[in-house]
Amino acid sequence: MATLSNARRVVIKIGSALLVDRQTGALKDNWLTALAADVAMLKARGIDVILVSSGSIALGRGVLGLPLTELLLEQSQAAAAVGQIRLARAYEAALEPHGITTAQVLVTLEDSANRRRYLNSRATLGQLLKLGVVPIVNENDTVATDEIRYGDNDRLAAQIALTTGADQLILLSDVDGFYTANPMSDPDARHFDVIDEITPEIEDMAGEGVSGLSKGGMITKLLAAKTATAGGCAMVITEGSIERPIEALEQGARATWFTAQGTPQLARKRWIGSMKPQGAILIDDGAAKALDRGKSLLPAGVVEVDGDFGRGDPVSILDQKGHKLGQGLSSYTAPEAAKIKGRHSSEFEELLGYSGRAALIHRDDMAH
């Protein structure tokens, strides 16, 4: 079973009900301060932390005096616009005393479906983590439609976990795990400590959420678990309303762990390898040897570019005899790759009009 002690990169999903008081619409400052201490604890161990946080609509509706009943779409979007700035400011204020820099990242599920946007998101989040920043990710509810209507921040958190190569996803919830039925209405509901496989029987047990502020129920959490575990990321559902919920989880608080299927790196390479290539890159012997040593593919080793592919599209990597060595996601379009083939990065700006990235296909975006 996964534990926090062996984590390298953790995504923590925080629901609206944990952050915002339902009746007053006010932020729960004490809870957020305690959570910040948990984040600092993880960061002190060298663990990367990403927070996927709901709460912008719940905060905004309180500021605007909107009713607690179901909001119209335009009301939800207005509330999100007002609440998001307050949400980001609250996280910044909570984490700053620990010497932690925060960043706001607003995305939608579409950003993981489109390969170009996916690569941009991955590069940005990766750079932030490399700089020691804790990204605060939220759905872009001001322009989203279905995301607001169905509350998919659980699934968004799973997508962020896959995008960043996280090995653990923590869903802080209003319940302490997954049960055979809703424990608030069924006293005989049985708790699961570990779920190794999400079977149809498990899916049938999922009910809806009990919180008035959060839109997602156990169904969305199961969808998140499917996405995360298939991508090599373990997931846990645990009670989040207590102070220091991450510390409590580490000390054995009741929770449900969903077992990862392999590692994030292996799952990503399987995904890349399963795509239909949109073109081919022919490389020289020196580049082929570099790939064997686990290096990225640099344009200097490229002999020929074939096909009409875009940035982020999968392409085959061939040796000079036409044998396929692997497949990867191109950092450049086919015309750009043709311009910089056989060239060094110092020449890219003159050839392309911008400096570009050193690797044509980064090793993390490559499957052999």
C-alpha cells in the first residue's frame, strides 16, 4: 500500500466545503493555516506539492450575496470571477510565512485533451515545481460550462497528477474513504481500506455527495481513481475537515487507498507508444546511441523529417536503415523541425525567429 513516506510528487485536491463556511460564505482561515503547515512539512522533505483547489464559486457567492440554492450559469461564472482572486490571495497569505511561493494556474479538462495545450501545461507546471513553487490549480470556472455544472475537480486533480507525473493523489473529502453505501444514511455501510481494482460492483456502490457546497460525489472520485491509477499514480480518499489532515493521514487516519497500476513514467510511455504517429524523424548513428543511453533527441542528430505533424504530435524515430527505434511527442512542427535538423540550439533563434527548446523530442516524451 502506498504511504506518504515514499512519495516524490503529491497532488492534493481540496473541496469547497473544507475551505468555505456554508452559511456565512467566509473562508475557514484556521483550517487553511493548518493545511499550509502540512504543505510545508511535505516540502521540507523534498516532496513536490500541487494543490487543486475548489472554492472560488463558494467564496464569490458569499461576497456577492448570492443564494445558497443552485445558481444560474452566469451567476456561477460571476461568483467564480470574484472568488478566484480571493482564493489565490488566501493561499498566498497562508503559505508565505513558510517561505513558500505560490502560483495560480487556471485550467479546464480540455487542456489535457489537446496535445499542444497539454504540453504547455506540463512544461509550465514542471518549471514551477523545479523552482520550488506550489501551484494552486483550479478549474477556470469563469468560462467553463460543464465543469461548473458537474463539478469535476476530482477528475481535474487526477489529470493534473498525470500531467505532472505525480505518484500520489490525495482527495481531501467530507468522508474518510470509500464505503459500500453512504455511511450517513446506512449504518451498515462497510469501509474499504484498500481497493486494488475498481470493479463494476465497486462502481455500483458509489453514491452522490452529501455536502451542500461541493458538487462532486463519490462517482467523480471513482472516475478520478480510474484515471490516476491507470497512470501509475496511487490515490487516497481521506477526511479533510480536521486540522492538519495530511499529518493525520500519515499517522494512520482512516482512509481508502486506490492502488497504482505501475509507475507514472511507465504509464506515460505506454500512452505515447500507443498513439498513431503523424510523421517520422530519421536520425544519425550518434543520436541513436544517445537515445540508447536515455538521452533526449536533439535536432543536431536529425537527418530527415517526414510527414505533416504539429507540435505535440507523436512521431516515429527511425535509424538510417529505416528501423523504428521509438516514438515521441515532437516539440516542433514538421516545417520547424526541417529548418533546425542538423543544427545546434545556438542557431534556433536565427532559423525560427525564437529561441525554442533544446530537444526536438525530450526523453520524458519518448517511448522506446
